[in-house]
Amino acid sequence: MASSSVLGSSDTDNVYNRVFWLSYIANLAMVAANSLTFHFAELVKFLGGTEETVGWIVSVGTIGAIAARLILGQMLDRYGTRLVWAGSALLFVAACTSFMFCREISWIIFLTRIGFATGIAGMATSSIVHIQLEVPWHRRTEVIGNFGSSGFIGMVLGSVAGDILYASITDMSSRFRALFCLAGLCAVIVLVLAIAVTHQHKHEKPHVTPNPLLLIRRYWPGMIVLVGMMIGVSLTVITVFLTRMSSERGLGGIGLFFFGYCGSAFIFRVSSSTWSQRFGRRWLVLMGLAGHALGHIILAHSTRQWHLIFPAITSGFGHAMLFPSVVSIGSGCFPKQYRGSGTTVVLGFTEIGMVVSSPVLGWIIDHFRRSGWADPFAPMFYASAGWAVFAGIAYWWSSRGKPDEEQQQPRSYEGESLSGVEPDVCITNQIEITNT
């Protein structure tokens, strides 16, 4: 996809250089911007909505982002990361500006959420594609994992800053204007860094740029997509409904949870950077799902703020194990020249998980509240834990007996052909690839 390597494929040890660290900071700023908006459910409540309303708004926004991914993937393959990265940051800024002036639940807030989710999707995908295309094949999971550690720092900074702003500003309208204004400023930082990082990047357009749906049929990633959906379910729980649970249980905010979550995930992500080559990505996936399931079960019984530290640690461990493994396995099923579309597809399934789970989890909360349950949030946590168990069983069954090439002798990076995929973990169908 790229005719020249920014990180330098000829020097496989020099992957953590200036470009990596600038990209690292850009990703940190992007996640911080998103984390500042974790009080979105409170905004919807302030405007007169219910828990189910929150779920539907988030779901509609994510559906829009999934639809946009079909275009984002082709744009990444055709034009490279520079255009998509910068354009997505601008779209996010526009969405934050619109949220600042929302006064009621109307079609405007739904449309704005679509722009917001699409901006996040574009920034996240561009940064991951940019990094993984520029490193040796056998170190892809390692570098994706270490790069993703920036997100945990950004999540801590964003969620804590959001809690401080939310607590220090008494006027509700001013609260949300401050939150979204700061989130937009973080996206401006992403825009500047994205332009700086890619200004010497040369992109070589593939000879054929097929319809993304055709690519999905040709290089179907398999049951790993269920695990990707579980990541979306977990993100819905902690970024949408956790703040509502904290408010109703009187826990005093979610900053402590995200401090523990991100601290745990950061430590495990860095310390486990070579585990994919030692133990295989399959076991990392199963351990990650177990961490999420246990964390959500503990959340169901958390009644004091200090209780949040225990599910934060186990859920953070789960995230650290899952995300780089899922992205590496799923995107590795696509040839290098279509890695933009491949990464977009894999990340898109996390959003499908959010689409499916947001209204369902919101409905569970409202249903048990109407039924007279003193704590309607516990059944929601049990439901999300159940999905993790289901995804783990399905993935274990489908992947049993299949070797993981990252545990084998690494191939030469220069020798990796553009059409090369990982046949032992993918399902490649014999479908002709043509321009559409």
C-alpha cells in the first residue's frame, strides 16, 4: 500500500521512532477527546431522554459510522491515511460544536451522533492502519498493542478531566458546553499531528479497489468478529451506562474506575507485548474475554466507589489482551494492499457490537426499573458478561487445532507479498476481485 516505509522496514528494530511517538500522542489526544464525552448519557437525560433513549441515539450514531466505514475503507486504500485522518478530525470538531448547542431531543442530536461516531472511527482506523503498515509483519501485534497503550493514558486524562469539569460547573448547559469544547480542542491537536506525521508519506494506490462487501466475502475473518463485537459491548457498558450506574448508586463519579482500568490495561499491554509470539493470539483472546466477563460480574455488585477498582483491573486486563489480538488476526486476513479495508472491517464489528447492545442494555435497565428492582443495573452487567462467555466458546470452538503463525519462525518482512494473508486463521473464499 505504501511505496516507502516511514518507520523503515529495512531496519526492523527501529519501529519506535519519532513518527511512532507523534502518532502515539495523536491517538492519546483522540481517546482523551472521546473520553471527555463519557457524560453523554447525562446530556440526554438533561434534555429529557431515558436510558433507552440514550441507547437508541448511540445505536443510530454507530449504525451511521458502520455505513461510513464502507467508504472509509475504500478511501484508505485509494488515497492513504493522510486525507482520511485529517478529514475525520475535522468532522469530530464539527460534531462537538453541534453538541454544545443541542437544546432538545430531535433529529439533530441523532445526526450529530452519527458525525461524532464517524469522526472517531476515521481517526482510530487511520492511525492503526498507518502504524501497522509500516512495521515488520511478525511484530504487528506487538506494535499495535504498544501503540494502543496511548489510548489508556488518554482515557484516564479525558475521564478525570470530564469528572472535574462536571463537578466544578453547576449550570448544566455550561457543563456540557465546556466538555464538548475541550473535546473539540483535543481533536484539533489530532488534526495537526496527523498532518505532521503523514507529510512525507507516499501512498501507492492498488490497481484494483473493489467494493468493501466483496472484500469481506473474499477474506472473511471468521469467528474473531464475535470477539470484536464483544469489545463493542464492553465499550458500551463502560462509556455509556457506567456513568448512569454511578449516579444512581451514588458512587461519586467514574474517574476511579477509568484510572484503574487504564492503569491495569497499560501495564498489562506493555508487559505482554511479546506474549502473542510466546503463547499465541488465540490464548490472549480467551484470557481477554475472561477478564471482561469477570469485571462485569464484579460491577454488578459494586456499591461503593472503592469497589470499582477491582472490576477496573480485570476489565483493563481483558482490553489489553483483546484489542491488539483481534485487530491483528482480523486485519491479517486481508492482503497488504487492502489492509485499510481490512482494519476498517474489523473495527466495524466492534461498532456492530455497540449497535446491537446499546438499545438492548438500555432496555434491560428500564425493564427491571419498571419491574420494581432496587438496582436495575445488575442484570445489564450479567447480560454483558454472558456475551463474553458466548463469544469465548464460539471462538475457541472455531479456532481449535489451528496454529498461530506468530508463534512460528517469523517471515522476512521484505519477502511478504502484497497478496499474502494468514491462511491458518482466516477463511479465504474463491471470489474474483474486480473494480466496482
